[in-house]
Amino acid sequence: MPCVSESAAEMILQRLPTVTQPEVQMLHAMWQGGDAAIRARAWQHGKDALADHGAAQRYEEANSAVGRWVRDYATGRIGMYSNVLDASFHDQDRMEMRMQAAPAVLDAILGSLIGEALPTDEVETLLGPWNAVFGADEGSEPTDTTDVATT
């Protein structure tokens, strides 16, 4: 069984443009309520696993995509006397909420990419906020592939 799942991480990235503000807020709240000690341990193990399985570049690409999602907030307007793009307060609030939710998104991407190489509690911590908001089908692939015989 492969340890790196790019398709699961890609599902998260594809979902980002349609994430609503209430979902962003819930994602951040779920992440904040998580176990910080397990999350820190999961990050360390995850970074090691990324390097061990040659997936560090893929994670960096995903990290850049999340950064673009966070910054894609300004509807903007060009002032009559200036060529400066001016974001509204609403747009700035939206960007700040996305910034707060970005760690949960990055955790989910890390858990999706390399979760099979991590202990279960760490995977659940990384994927938990995303799965709580969007469901386990978006961003995580089943780790148990045992076939159940039906009779």
C-alpha cells in the first residue's frame, strides 16, 4: 500500500475555492479545539515522513496553493485618482479568517499525503477538523482496505 496519497490531497485543494465563510470559521474552531501536543508530534513525524517518501515537494506545492487561496480575497477596485487596488473591510475580514483556517487545511493536506505512515491518533488529529466540517470522503482515503465478504 503506498504511503503517499496525492489524490486525497488534491481533493482538498480542489474544494478550497468553494469553501464558504461559515465553513472557514468552523474549520478554524475545530482546529483550535484539537490537541496541540498531538498536532505538534504529528507535524514532526509528518515532515520526516514527507522526506522519507519523497513527498516534500508535493507538500510545498500544496502549501503554495493554500497561500494563494488565503490571498485571493480582494474583489478590489481601482480608485479614480489612483491605480491602487483597494480591498474592502469585508474582503480583509475574509482573508483574516482564511489565514486562521490555513493551518487546519495544511494539516489535512499533510494527513492526506502521508497519513498511512503516521500513527492513527496523529492522522485523526491532522484530518479531524477537515473531516468534521466536510466529511471523511473529502481529503481522506480509507486506511482499512480489508474486504468484507457478504453472504
